[in-house]
Amino acid sequence: MGPGISDAIRSVHGLFKERGLTLSAAESCTGGLISHYVTALPGASVFFTAGVVAYSEKIKTTLLGVSPEVIRNSGIVSAETAVEMAEKVRSLAKTDYSVSTTGNLGPDVLEGKEKGLVYIAVSKDGKTVSREIRLKGSREENKAEAALEALRLLLEVAERG
């Protein structure tokens, strides 16, 4: 785990513990890596309540409750899907904040969307922010970078309150 990841994890722990906030995650392309990172340090149980790996379309719609219409109109790899994933997991887990990821790590084109296209979202009480990122590394590098960027967006949103 590189210093950027370690710093982000420590910052998330510090901020969420200090402010008494709770966190949940809905991950697709990161496959649970955000949840792994958050729980890599002791004490995550104080604020981290749930991490869902919703890799398939079926689980996105049936477990999380993402609208099939959103997926049909925008695709699995879209800001709209990332937003719904974040909002739905936050509602299900009843947390202050949530983070989500969906994207194409490669190696092939998915839904006509190139390798390295990832959407991340952070939801907080009716306000959700999403970001598009374009990654250029290998599948594993893209996965780690997407997880790191999701943690950075989470910190950016949570620090603003």
C-alpha cells in the first residue's frame, strides 16, 4: 500500500472519528477495495458500517435498488449509476456518508466505453457529488487508483461538511 493510500485512509479515519460520522460503500469496479482500505486500520468499526460489492447489474438493481431505467438510459458505467449507488447504499445503511464506484477497468470496451473510464460518487444527506476519472494503467493499477480517488472525493466532500 503506497503512501497516498495510507495518507487517505488515515485522513478518513481521523475525520470520521473526530466528527462522529458514519460511512458506507457501494462498489462495482473496485470490487471491495475501498472497504478493504478503510478496514485496513484498526478502529474502522467506529464509523464504517457497510460495504456492498454490487458487481452485476442484477445486484445493483435488486439489492441496492438502482433504477433499471437509469442503467438502461445511461449505462452501468455512468455518473447517474454511481450517484444512485451512493444514494441507495447510504439510505440502506443509514449512514451520514457513502461512496460508490462504477467503471470499466478493462481490458475491453464495455457498453461502448473505453478502458479506464470510472465514475465515483459521494452522497451526504440529499446531496450527491460525482466525478468522472480516466485512468491509463493496468487493470490492477486502475482499480487501486479508482479506490484512492474515491477516498479523496469522500474527504473533499466530508471536510466541507
